[in-house]
Amino acid sequence: MNAVFERPPLWQRLRPVVAGFDGWLFLAASLLAAAGLVAMYSAGFDHGERFGGHARNMLIGLGVMLVVSQVPPQRLMALAPPLYALGVALLVATLLFGITKKGATRWLDVGIVIQPSELMKIATPLMLAWWFQKREGQLRAPDFAVAGLLLLLPFALVVRQPDLGTSLLILLAGLFVIFFAGLPWRLILPVLALGVAGIVLLVSFGDAMCEPGVDWKVLREYQKQRVCTLLDPTKDPLGKGFHVIQGMIAIGSGGLWGKGFMNGTQTHLEFIPERTTDFIFAAVAEEFGLVGVIALLLGFTFLIVRGLLIAAEAPTLFARLMAGAVSLTFFTYVFVNIGMVSGILPVVGVPLPFVSYGGTAMVTLGLGLGILMSIARSHRLMQS
């Protein structure tokens, strides 16, 4: 008699997928995604199919997270060199054959239009973590020099596009890995001192340096204009300074409790440029006020702290470096986006995670969350 096998119920088939899943991390990401959908419904109400597209992008990001979370950290480590090489090759192809829009060559048509620089936000720290894992226990100054070259190559290629915002995110993600790997403070402090000195000089002599015809050499003209707009957006209130001024008006007009859902005048009268992408934080602040902003910041804080705790508990150097870099990259996204919208940082086109519209960015977020889930999962399975 042939044995009859009953098909197990769905929950039993999904059990291996969620085994070791980090519930706190998933809860934080889910709450932020829900807040993003609410914000996008209002900000994108008069902006075509932005809400539906945002929901679709989130589902794609969720799928990427679920797939990557099932990949053991050892396999992720093995994938680091080929992924990095692929990303660099795509960046070179973008410079040679890419699609140019608004003076920037950032996109590549490979059957579908992609933005290879987004891949390098994950591939670069992944490669650096792989490098330091291979050199564990025998790190010397030349090893940090090699890591610097691995970081500067994609950074330079993205700067050439030009894409200042993404290049800075790649640079910072790589620097986080190098810092966590044990970069000596004697090398860090001089760089910090030079940075502080540069800021002081810029603030002190900004008016003279921003005069027409003054060439900054190291920055393109549009990058110079962004810094000058940061120093005084009122010099060009209807041009370069318009974004920042309108963003600050929206944030301030929200007050403590906000104007209410769908009641943001700056948002719905279209005074806020890019209100569904880079400047969506201004729309959130206008409609939900200080209380809503604090709630959003608490959600991001919980996500980042949970990521850092996963890094602290990671079993290998590679996992610790990667989890720490991903967590602080989320922090960089939030800090830079809110800083540029509120007028304390130059406008560099960095999205607010889970809230801003963007398909490629959502895939990158899914990759980052998936890596954190994978590392947390490996730790839990090892304990059990």
C-alpha cells in the first residue's frame, strides 16, 4: 500500500524561513514602512501613482530582505569580491555608455534602467569587511592602505557622474567599516581637525568665497552653489535657495501637533519641491508637527540601535563590521536627509529611508535589512 503524504500547512512550510528572524528589527522596519505609506499617501496625493508605486517598491524591498536574510554570512562573505567587481564594472560602463539626465550620467540601460551606484552602497562595505576578515589578526598599516584604495575607486567613479550624495554615502559606509576594523586614532584626529578647520574658514569667509567667478577647484560649480546656498539661502530665494526656504517654512509651520493629515498647505499647494522624494520630511513635519517628527525619529533610533546590538553579538569579524556599517549607514541617511531639509547641511539628494519614494533605494534598504537579519539569524541558530 502506497503511503499517503499530506502536504504540511503553510505555517510549517514558512517556519524555516522565519527561524531565527529578528522580531524587533522587523517590527521597527514595519512601523517605519507604515509611516512612510501614510506620508506618501498625503505628499503624493496630487502626484500621479506615487502611493501605489511606493507600496510596490516596499514589497520588492521586503522580498529582497527575505531572500538575503536566508543567505548565511559566510556565503555573503564569499559573494563580496564578485559583487564588488560587478559594481565597479557597471560604474565604468555607466561613465562610457550611461544615460544622461540633467547633466548627470548615473543610469545604465541593461534591458531595464538601473543606477549602479546604489549597488555600491552595499557592495563597498561588504568588500571591505571581506578584506579585514581575511587579514584578521595580522592587520598592518598597508592593509588599511589597501582598504582605502578599495573605497576610493567606487567613490571616484561616482563623483565623476557626478553624484555627490551617493558618493558621500559610499564613502561613509566604507569609512565605518575601516573605523570598526581598528583604524588608529592618530590617523583619524588629523582628518577631523582639517574638517573642522575647513568649516570654520568657510563660515568665516563664505561671502567672499561665494562671489561669482571664484573657482573652488576641487568642486564643480553646482556643488559650490549648494554649499553657498547652505550659508545663505536668501541670496537666491526663487532659485537655488527655494528648496531650503520652503522646507524650513513647512517644518516651522507644523508647530507642535501639525496641521493634520492631508492638510499641509505648503505640501498640497506644491511649494515644497520634490515633496515625495528628498523633501518628504518637510511634508511630514508640516502635517504631523513636532510630535510626529519625534515619533519618526524614535523609530529610526530603535532601528539603528537594534542593528548595532546585532553587530555587537555577531560571531565573526566580517559580520560585526558589516552589521555595524549597515546600521550607521541608516543613521547617515536619516541625518543627512533631515539636515539638508532643515537647512543645516547642503542639499545632496539623499532619501529618507522607508519614507522617500525610490525603487532602487528601497532595494538597497532591503539588502541592508536582509544582511542584518542574516547576521542575527546566524547568531540565534548558533545559540540554539
